[in-house]
Amino acid sequence: MADDLFKALADSTRRIILDELTQKSGQTLFEICSRLSMKHRLGISRQGVSQHLAVLEAAGLVETRREGRYKFHDLNTAPLRQITERWLAPDPSDPSDPKESSP
């Protein structure tokens, strides 16, 4: 899973898509394409954005849901928390850290 996550984050367009979903989760493909075009001046096709979203979804960073004929894309930050917790050393001065309390 970490390989897919790092691959997804390696691309600047995918990071911009994540930034946009951070500002407003639950966007349709049309909304994401519009924001990329208008706000970021990215000339990318709907198919290109759709492929980027597929990579983000495979990495677990984007979840989709269907409502009628619309497909909404939501940001999922859980995979980011998992990788940050993987390498962060526990703070020895933090009494709330469960790794530090031994029975």
C-alpha cells in the first residue's frame, strides 16, 4: 500500500487534485476539471483527470460514491496518517503516548 501511496503523491497534478479535495470534498469529475482549468490553468482532459483520480483511489487517498448518475470524490486522509505514524519517533515527554506507557 505504501508504494501506491508514494506513487500517487509523486505527481504534482495529483497533489493539486488532493489540495482541491481538501478545500471541498465531494466533487464530481466535472467540478474537479473546472477547478483545475480555471484556478490552476491546467490544460488536462477529463480522461486525464479521471486517470489521476483512479491512481489516487487505488492508493486509498480518494473514495468515490454514487448518487444517481453522479459520482462524487471524497478525500481520505487515513493513508497519510498511517505513513506519518510509521516513522515518527514517539515524544518521550508526551504522557498521552500509548507506546510510552508500559504495564
